Amino acid sequence: MTMQALPSGAPHTVWTEKTSWIDSVPRAVSMTLLFVAFILFWTALTWSSVVSPIILPSPAETLKQIIYVGHNLLIGDYMLTALYITLQEVFYSFLLALFLGFSLGILVGETIFGERAVMPYLVALDTMPKVAFAPIFIAWLGFGIESKVALATFIAAFPIIVGTAAGLHSADENSRMLFKTMGASRFQTLLKMKLPMGMPQFFTGLKIGTVGVMAGAITGEFLGGGKGFGELIRVASTNLNTARVFALIIFLSLIGLSLYLLVGWLQRRLVFWQKSGLLGDGF
């Protein structure tokens, strides 16, 4: 922090935060430099033969597979069908996680019963290894997309619950007393004061949930079969085609990133009074 005098020569002073040189670099430049450094390190690692090409393919081999997968998707071949199945799982899981997370979050954040009786069970369920539930969901729901949706929803719902409950508790006591003195009902206080004030925390949980949705869907395909991208990754890894595995993972990460950015876009539209720096305001 530095202290500077006002240009007008006024006797009082203002405090300004000193920005480091690395923070003043434009985002596009810093991201490009970081990506180039990562590719160079990757290339040097493969050239040095420290790691076997079977385990770590070169960037050039991975790029060839990215082009192959992209071409397969563009011509509507079998990979497009697999991608469609995975997108269905992600979409349904996201909607279910949003509904369950928001509903249970209101129950936990708005009622003493939810906070004292329901929340401990939710925490206990979340601490359990999620992968262990995959065979249970398969036994209950079969090998279709239903079991994958159940696992992905199970993974993604808890962050939304916590974000919603934390948002409801973020309302300050003065605002609560103001609504109470104005004769607002409990529902009116929830709808017009607590929910708007808790939107930043809710979207934080929702962003974490988007990551869990993608991870849950692919994990379900790994463990419970299926015909989506997770199955393609399993087959490619069985055939030791690591470059294909990397390419498929990159496409999946683009889908997950798109969903994350969609939630961020909704946050900027609905929570317009808050400046979000995560991934920047330009996304």
C-alpha cells in the first residue's frame, strides 16, 4: 500500500494498492505464455525419454488425435453418438443436482430442523467415497444412463446445498430486523432478502457442482459400462492408445469449461452488483 497526495494539493491523502508487475500483464498474454511454457516442458519431457511414449505421448501425437476426434465428430461418426450420450448424462445430472441442491440448501439454511438433523447426514454421505456407490446405482438402475445420472447427481449436489445454505445465512442481522419490523412474512423475507443476498454463495456452489457433474458422469461410464465418451476413454486406455485418451479428455474438459462459463454468465446477469474475478469478467 502506498500513500499519495491528491493532484489538487488538498491536505488529505488517499490510499492506493500497488499492483505487482505480473498482475499488470494482460490475461491473453499471460495465458499464452503459460500455455507455450507447458507445451515446451511437455515436448522436452518426451524427447528426453524420461517417460515412456506409451505413458506420455508427445504433443504432436496428441494433436493428431485431437484432429482425428474432431473430424469424427464433424462427420457424425460413432464418436458423435458417444458425445451425445455423455451430454445427456451431464445435462440431466446438472438439472437434478440443481433441484436437489437448491431444495435441500433452503431446508438446511432456513430451518433449525434441517441444520441440526438433516445436515449431519448430508455431510456423512458426502464424506463417503463416491466411487463405492457406482455398483449400488448400477444394481438399482441398470447399465443405462440412469445409473450415471444418479452418480453424477450424488457428487454434484452437495456443493450446491452448502452454497445455498451459506448464502441464506449471509443476510446480516440489521436486514433481518428491518424486514421483521416492516411486517414481512417468513416467505417474503426468504424471497426478497435472503435469496438475493445469498446468490453469490449459491453460484459458488453451483460452479463447483458443474465440475462434479462431469466427473461423476465419466466415472459412472468407467465403472458401469455405457456408450459415452467415458467408454471410449476406457477402450483407448485398454489398447494403450494414450494419445487418444488425452484427446478425448481435452474435448471433455472443453465441455466442462463451457458449462462452467455458462454458470458464470448467469451469475453476472443475476448477481450484477458483485464483481467476480474467478476466470475473469470477460468470460
